Amino acid sequence: MKQNTVSIIGLGYVGLPLAVEFCRSGFRVFGVDIDKERLECLRLGDSYIEDVANEDVQGFVSNGHLCPSAEFSVLQESEGISICVPTPLRKTKEPDVSYVIAATENIAQFLQSGQVVILESTVYPGATDTLVAPILEKSGLKAGKDFYLAFSPERLDPGRHNIKLKDIPKVIGGINEESTLRAIDLYQRVFNRVVPVTSTKEAEMVKLLENTFRAVNIGLIHELAMMAHHIGIDIWQVIDAASTKPFGYMPFYPGPGWGGHCIPVDPVYLSWRAKADGIDAEFIDHAVQINNHMPQYIVERVASLLNEAGKPLHGSRLLLLGLTYKRDIGDIRESPALPILTLLRQKQAIVAYHDPRVPNLQYDGVLLKSCELDDNLLSEQDCIIIITDHSCFDYEHIVKHSRLLFDTRNATRVVGGHNSHVHVL
């Protein structure tokens, strides 16, 4: 076990940025992943994560600070081990912690006395204590005594470049006081501020609170947007006017749904955990229901607009602009564009898409390719649907060459003027 040496298990959207940040702070980092393509990319100095530069990967791999590996035996050399594996939802909408279990079982085989293990993967409250600790103790070492165990929620926001990872306060809660102190000692060498809480449960709940707060407010504005359209109110004007209040209000904006690896998942983790204790999470569940309904609502609005133009949805040519769950990133995880695409295809619409961030899409057993956005493509469409408001889109040009346009993001507001063929969510 060596000082200033860590292992990070899972080199995805969370693990690779964390590994690079440790490298920047002078650590030697063993990046452990079972994905051979990822490991080969890193060994060649190529980053597959948009927020991590190739130059950083090349530099840290070449100087030996970042060591990609598929072997868990490298864990023995590390003073700290961070678990950054996915925790998606099952089709039954229950937490899938199988990746955490698999990673923990591998750690247990090589766990050393004195090491600190920190779980960063989002889990339900109590998982670190009741799920991770017992598996690690199969090593014969006692949690909180022979090795140390803590939870620290990741707080990444893909595509946000104005805040560095080290400047985002790092919440940490251990299974006992010594575990918290050991985790703080490790992470304060990398992060500018560490925020301790009294237990792993509090730390686990922090992440769920942060994203449930956003999910509930997104659900609220989605419900208000549907209500406003029904009674003839411009919800975007309402939001802008309400935003002038200097206190007691925070703007949220409607769209085609919700997406990403956190916001559509974390509230369900919290609701599931509450129900396991016989507690109803009706407020959270309603927000989840509203947000999940938005793709269906978008399709209904498109069908209604086409009907007003004398066209059925069946057989209409439709173009989706943007597939990613937020602007200016290449991430389509849980993107509302995907169920919208499925629903439109099920209704026999002829659907194409354009997204420079997603050149190819393997979806529903079909390989789709991003179309070249030109005047002919735009003018041929019965309806163009703006799903993601990428900053690279020329909205004035799109408005000018479209026959019917449904804007789910109010992106066309930059064009100005009255355009009768443009309809906004």
C-alpha cells in the first residue's frame, strides 16, 4: 500500500474525471474497468468522455500517473479505492446495484488493512452499511477498524465548464468517525472543500435530495406548461416575469421530458427505499409520472398540429433536431428523444433526425444516422421538432425553411417576430 496512490473502479462519466483530478493532484491512479475498449482508448491517450481532454489522458498515461487496468490485483497498492460504477434502474423500476456488488466482491479479494474504500455510485440510503460493508468483510477484515468505508456522492454536471471538479464541495460520510476522517484525509488532498456528515446514510441522502429537488420542480413546471397551453397562457412569459423576483423563486423550464444518468433515476431510488419501509412517497411519484409522460404529450401535440394542417401523423415526414438529453453534450442516456422517436415510429410516422453530437444511433433494432441539415431536408418535412436546443443550430435558418415547427425548448425565441408556422411548448 503506497501513499498518494488510489484505485478508481469504473472509468465512465464519473470515474474518469475523478481519476484525472487525482492525477492533477500528484496521485498515481490505477483506473480499473472491465471494458476492454475503454482501457485501450486510454492506453492510446484517447478520451471517450467529452469533459475529459485527450491531452490530459495522454499526459497522465505517458508519465505513469494514470494506469488503466482490467486487473483488480492492482488495488493492493492503493491507500484509497473509489467505486464509480453505474447504478441504473431495472425494467421493473427497482434499483440495480449489481455493478456495485460485483465491484465490491472484487475489492474484497484484494482488500488490505488500513485502506479506505469510498462508494461514489448513487445508491439508496443504507446501502453502504448494509450492502457494501458485509461483502468487504468477507475479506476477514472488520469495517471501521481494519479498513475504512465511506460514501461520497458524485456531483458532476456534464457539459458545464465554468466550474472545475476540484471546486465542487465533496460531501463525505463514513460508517464511523474514523472512516469519515480517513476519507476526508484522502479527498482533501484533491478537493478544495470537503463537507463531512455524520453517517453514510446522510451522505447517500444528500445526492438523492439534490436530484429529487430538481426532479420535483421539473415535474411542476411540466404540469404548469401543459395547464398553461390548455388555457391559452404563454408559460415562457410567465417564467421570465416570475424570474424578476429577487427572492423566494428559482426558475425551472419545461421541455420534452427529463434525461441524464441522475435526475430520472435518483428520485426512484428514494421512493423505492421509502416504500421498503412502508412510507408512501406520493409527491415524488407524481413528479416522476409527470416527467415520464412528457414524451407522450409531445407526440400528442405534434399529432394535433399536423391535424390542424390537414395531415395525419401516419405517413408524415418528421425531423427531430437534437437527440441528447441536454444541449451541447453527446450524452443520450435517458434522453426524452428516445421514447419520442419510438412513439412516432409506432404511429407510422417517417422519422429522421439531425444531431451533430450523435452521428449514429442504434435504437429499437435499427441503425439510424444523423441527416445532413440542408434547405431541402428542412423544406421536405411535414413537421420539424426541436428536442435539444444545441447552440450550433441556426434557428433563424431553420424557422425560415420549415413548413411547420414545434419547439419544445423555446429555442426559436432568438429569431423574434411572428412566425405562424412555429409553435412552442
